[in-house]
Amino acid sequence: MTKSRSFFLSKSQFTRGLQCHKSLWLFKNKPELRAEPNAALQARFDAGTEVGILAQQLFPDGVTLEYSSGISRNISSTSELITQGTGTIYEATFSHDNVLAMVDILHKGPDGWELYEVKSSTESKDIFINDTAIQYYIVAGSGLTISRVFLVHLNNGYMRLGDLDLQKLFTIDDVTDLTLSRQAGIPQLLADMRKTLKEGEPAIDIGPYCTEPYECDFMPYCWHHIPECSIFDIANLRNNRKFALYNSGILHMRDIPPDFSMSEKMQLQVEAELTGREFVNIRNIKEFLKTVTEPVGFLDFETFMEPIPSFDFQRPYQQITFQYSLHILDNCKLSHHEFLGRPDEDPRRALIEKLLAEQRSCRTILVYNKSFEISRLQEIARDFPEFASEIESITARIGDLMVPFRNRDYYVKEMCGSHSIKYVLPALVPELSYDNLNIADGKAAMLAYAKLAAISAAAEKEKIRQDLLAYCRLDTLAMVRIWQKLLALTQPRQQLSLF
Ligand code: SF4
């Protein structure tokens, strides 16, 4: 590999600096403080790479410059390829003003060189223009005239039928004017970043920019002084109001001034946090329980999403249901049913056929956050219309066990402002826990299912399948226990804070 010179900035470092100068400084000077990308974030990076490589086929027969060849070598190779009349270069590499850019696709169009930036999202976003703007600045500054600038992204209106149709899978937006409109500001932005990097660690405190537009990977370092259950955990309090409190020196809920206006639900959360009081609205819980009739099913779906559809009747990032667990409670008798698909085939048809057969006895089907399960069922009905009428009969019987918790009809401080089942379960049913499971949330389930497709060892495959089944089974068993706890709460008891 050719030894590469080091550059002041790369494109991604420039966009990092736009978000926060301290993030750029830390990245350059104390990279060991960065949080490692978690499995979900790593999967997103991998998906981005996969989309980028596929998008190259929109302009086939180009020349790829491999990163492993070294930056300096790739800069000179780019120049040579252009001189030789090459029509398309993937990862064309340029430097100007000591800033480095690698262009996803550089293509010679009818009016001259065109620059294509590929994104794995399903829409053009304004922040992407920062990427194209710095690239244009570098490429044009290095002496190559660019005629047009484009953003390539996925089209979520595309549905696969047979072979992938790349012209329909991708949408290409002309962002030339937007890109040009940002050129004048770039020299000053770069000068400011240069100044920051010449000095010591910037004294920048935390702010809304820590999570916007991207979650900063230095948050564990910069946010270490924020206590557990702080003002940042008040559910539904807008970010600007949280930072107004923080900037006036308030971190703990106990220090919130009495004249700080909050909704009833926020006040209830703060009071529970400060007093440890249990809030139970018996009347509302009874009303909710009246809407449920036995036999009652407790249903939970697991889904995966992928940017590039693998199966017919699948769209980019469509949530594909690959697993369910169904507990049925009938006159104190609990039975269990489940389904887990095979990752090498579309799981939806087999899943819905089994579910339709198994749920028939249920007069109510409880889920947790019904908009999720109903949307998945409606999508299956749309893509497999032969099941539509039976699916409609399921959605008509669905009730939402999340409602009493979302409405704060039951609340204790252990729920930390959340009504997610992951917080409600330990608060109400501490003896049942996700702690000992190898898969403990939906994202982990999605990644495990994707991993199933990639491994061939039978024993390892079976272990992952059992982990997935155990996780989904616990989700619906948790719902059964929470339901029973709600029933018990409506029985006479003492020492409760009722309202
Ligand atoms: S966590 Fe916030 S303050 Fe710290 S570097 Fe990142 S964006 Fe800047």
C-alpha cells in the first residue's frame, strides 16, 4: 500500500465539524473517547455500503478505486483515468485546500462531468447538501469542471417484482443549484475549523446539536455529568425547554422551579420521581379492562427492514414480519403459539396462514402499541390480498395494552417517564425479566434474524432460533402478567395512592 499523506480534513470530518467543533477536535485529538458503534449502527453502515455498491450499477463498467490502494495513489489514479477518457469512476478521489473528498460516482454526462452522492435513505435531506457542497468545492477547486450534481437515494415507492429494477429502485435528484448556493460560505467554515484545530479542546457545553442531525459518538464523554433520571428524562418535554433548564444550572428534577410549566403527565412523572409514590387511576383501568373479553390473545410481532428488497412484494425499508408469539388466556388456562420464519424465504405468507388459524378463538387480541401490529397486518393484507378479509377480522378485535400506561393510569418512578413494555414490566412484574436473555429487544432480534441468513453452522443457527423464540415468547408472557396485574389492581387493597 502506498504511504498516504495526511489531510487537514475529509468530507466526513467537515460535516462532523459543522455539527460541533468540539466533536471535530475530539475526533482529531482524542479519538479513543469515541463510543464504539453499536451493532445496530454498524448494521446501518453496512447497509449504506451495500446500497452504494448497488448504485454503481446505474452507471455500469466504471473503474473502482480501492481505498486500500492509498489516498495519494488514488488521487493520481483519478487524474490519470480522467486524462485517459474513462467515462465513470467509482470513489474518484480529489484534494483541494488540503481537504479530501472521495466521490461515490463521477460520470461523464452529455454536458460534462457529473458528481453523484449516494445515500441509503429514502429521501433527499437538506443535510446531504453539506456533503455535495464540500465535494463540489474540492473537485472544482482541484481543477475539474462539474456540470451537474446529483443525490441518489432509494425510492420507497418501489416494490420488487422479479429482478431488481435499478432505475425504479433509485431516485436521482438534481441538487446542482443547492450545492452551488453553499459554495460561498465554505472557505470561512474551513477557516473556523482550522482555527479550532490549532487550539486546545473547545469549551463547548452539551446542547441540542449533540443529537441533531446525528447522535454524536462523544456523548459518553461530554454527558458523563448528567445524572440518571435527570431533567432530560422528562417525557415529552421539548428539547429547547430541557436545555433552558440545563443552561440555568438545573439537572435534577428536584430543582425544577415551581413556576416552570409542565403538562399533568409531566408533573405526575416528576412527583413520582421525587416522592416514590405509586399512581393508580382505578376508574380508568376498570374502563380499559371492560373493553377486553376472554378468550384473550396476547400477540407480538418481530420485524426486519432492509434497504434493498430481497423478495417480491417488498419495498425498501418495509417492515417485514418474520416472527410472532401468541399467548391465549381462556378461563385461567394459558396456551402458547409461535412462528419464526426462515431468512432465506419471504416469511409473510406462512406467518399469516398460521396466525389466522391460531387466533380464531380470541374475542380480544391485545398487543402493546397497536399502531405497529395493525400497520404490519394491513401491509400483509395489501401485499397478499387473498388474506385481506380475514386480516380485517383480526384488526377489528385488537386492543392496546399500552393505553393505561401511555395515559399514566398506572405510573411508578421505575418507569422513568416511559410507557415501553421494557420499563413497565420490571415496575409491575419484577420477577419476570429480559436480563437473562441473549436477545433482549426488537433491534437485537432484527440483527439476529439477519445473522441467521449469513451462518451455515446448524448448531449456531439453532441457538439463534431458540434465542429469538425465547425473546418473543417473553414479550407476550410479559403482556399476560401485566394484564393480570392490572386486574389485581382493581381488586380492593390498601396503602395505595389512588386518584
Ligand atoms: S457530545 Fe455534544 S458537545 Fe460533545 S462533542 Fe458531541 S456534539 Fe459536541
